[in-house]
Amino acid sequence: MHWLLYVMLGAEIAVGYMLRWSRGRPVMAFGVPINSPFADMGVGVQRIFGQCHYWLAWGLIMVAACHAMAALYHAIICRDGVLQRMLPARG
């Protein structure tokens, strides 16, 4: 589940960059503009990147919500100590 969340976060960032660049605009990263390596790609491609970005964001929200519900299930219903095992070891 963690790897899925990481992959989805990375894909969301990559698609966001491509969406911005498909319009010929730079991406601002830590105050530094990263210019688009592509020319304006047209409305059709922009729409595809926009839809991918939108649905990937909703998918990420749903996976994160399921992950949180699974943690609550283990803490409240199972009481199997999963959350305690995830905490750093005490010295």
C-alpha cells in the first residue's frame, strides 16, 4: 500500500508538470522557473493531461482514505498492535 501511494504521488507530480508544460508554461520549483521543453501541445493533449491529473488526484485521495481506515480497523477492531509496531523504537 505504501508503494502504491508513493507511485501515485510521483505520477501526480509528473502529470502535473506535463499539464503545465503542455500549455507552454514554466513550472515553478522552489522559486526557480523550469521552462517547458515542449511547444504548446494543443487543447486535446491538454485535456488528456488535465483529466489524468484530476482522476489520479481522486484515486490518491481514495487510496489514502482506505489506508487510514485500515489503520483504524487494526487499532480499534483487531487490537493487534500494528500501529504501535510502526512507531520508532524507544531507547
